[in-house]
Amino acid sequence: MDLKAKRLSARYTSLIFLLLLVFFGLSLAGNLVAWLRLDTLINSREETYIPMGFDTPFTLTRNRMDANYLEQTAESLVFLRYNVSPESVKANHKALLRFFDNEERPAMQEVLASEAQRVIDNNVTTAFYLSGFDTYPASGIVDIHGTVQQWIGNRKQLPEDKTIRMALRYHRGITTIQDFREQVDEKKK
């Protein structure tokens, strides 16, 4: 009888142990699924903002921006580069450099430093007058169309039409500039 009870208790103990292992496996699987869903939930939560100084509300997630945000950010960055005077050019370009991607920053720093030196040496003031956008939110590209007006000293120069292509990257709530260059109009050449 003692041997039978011992076998029976060993069988129940083994069954309970296997049952606990199954529950532990289910718990691990449930936690893994919950963790993956939580990451998706955090990264896809949309928030709509209406900040001061911007024209229209825009919607952001942690890794995606809408067309309004793309246009308004590009407009602000273009104004930092093209609305300059000898007094403001260094501060504007310093603020603009903070948005460049780490790989692009050294090359752009040289370009902006030479532009700033020309503005200061020649007493140049420029203003950018925006006329429109072509926005591609899926790729983060904005083509900004406008006119740059320059004054050298007190002499007003002829206005120059420009199209500027800006590629922006928005990842984990941080906006960086991937590319910022003037488009060459082949029709004028």
C-alpha cells in the first residue's frame, strides 16, 4: 500500500510539474505577444498638434509625419537659410546645422560657413518669398518654390526664382535633414 501511494504521489507531482511548465510557457508567450503589441501601440499612436507659428494642424506618430508637418518644417528651415542679413546669418546657419544628419553635417557646415562669410563681406541681405510646395510625405521630400530677393548694401538686385529640394527624415520623434539643395531648372539653360 505504501508503494502504491508513493507511485500515485509521484504521478500527481509529475502531472502538476508538467502543468506548471505549460502555464509558464503560456505566460512567456503571452508576455512576448503583449510586448510586441505594446511597441506597435506606442509607435503608431497619432497626436495632432496646433503649435504657435504654424499655419495648420499636423499629425505625428513616433515614426511618421504628415504632409502639413513636412511642409511647415521645410518652410521654417528654408527661412533659416535664405532670410539672412550680416547680423543674423551666423545664428540662423548655426540653428539650421542642428537639424542636419550626422553624416551630412560636416559638408554642410563648410557650405554654410562660406555663404555666411560672403553675406558678411558683401553686406548682403536676402529674403525668401514662398510661392508653393510639392510634397511627397511617403519619402519625406518637399520641393519648395519661391523667389529670393537680395540687397547688396542698399542696391536691390533682380529677384531669382528658386526651387529647393529638401529631404527630411522623421524617426522616433526627431526630424533630421538628409538633403538640402537647390534644383537646377533645365529649361533656363
